[in-house]
Amino acid sequence: MQNTKLLLASVGFTALTALAGCSFPGVYKVDIQQGNVVTQDMIDQLRPGMTHRQVRFIMGSPMITDTFHPNRWDYLYSYQAGGSQRLQERVSLVFDANDRLAGLAGDFMPGVSKEQAIMGAEREQAPATPAQPAPQAAPPAPGSLLEELQREVDAAEPVPVPRPRPLETR
């Protein structure tokens, strides 16, 4: 009788322990973001020779400033959508002895966005071969929507894009 109670208690404890590790369907899991969000646009704005203040304005405060390597700033970003694989990105910025930006290393490179990398824009272009001229599209029918759109496009005037003033360096 006592062995049966002990066996029943141990089976129940084992079942509860096993259930504690399971995920139940329909239970919401929180997305977890940690660190500095770094985008390709931010990296593209960086230029060699920028000061600490200029870099901090673009990138934000670094996540890690190592006391043994004060000329290196590390930006880490980690994202885990509810219950899925964790994604991590890292960028390290290196400054020279004059506290000017000297280089960067990590998951981002200047000038190549992830979209361009996916589309293959970073690959070398094949040598140009004489190609046949592209066939011309037939002009849109008079009074059609395409003709009206083409007239609007032809009548559009370019507008200059305002450029921000450069940061003052002291």
C-alpha cells in the first residue's frame, strides 16, 4: 500500500516536471529585443574621420565600451520573436589615436544594404555584350488611363531634396 502511494507520488511529480517544460498551444510568447538597433542607413552615414560626438549622434551610445580598449565601441542587437530562433547582429567601431573614426567591423558593411545583397547588386557585373535593342511598347490608346498617367509623369517637375547641414566640429 505504501509502495503504491510512493509510486503514484513519483509518477505525478515526474508528469508535472515534464509538463512544466512543455509549451502549450495558443500561449502568447513575448518578442525579446535587447541592445542597440543598428540599421544599414546608420552605417551608410558613417565616414572616416568623424568624432566621437558625431558617431554617437548617428549610432547612439555604444552598448559596450571596453576599459582595456577605449578606442573600440561595440554595438550589439539581439532579437528573438516569441519562441523562435534568436538573431544577433554586431558592429564594432574603431577610433584612431586622435579620437576619429578609423574603421568598422561586424555584420554590416558600408554601402551594401541587405536588400542589395539579396538581389545580388554586390556581385561583379558581367562584361557588356552587344544586346539586341529592347522592343518598344505600343503607345497607350488615346483617352486611356495609361495615357493620362504618362501625361502626369511627363508634366511632373523635380523638387530638390533638402540636405541637412553638416555637424559642427570644435
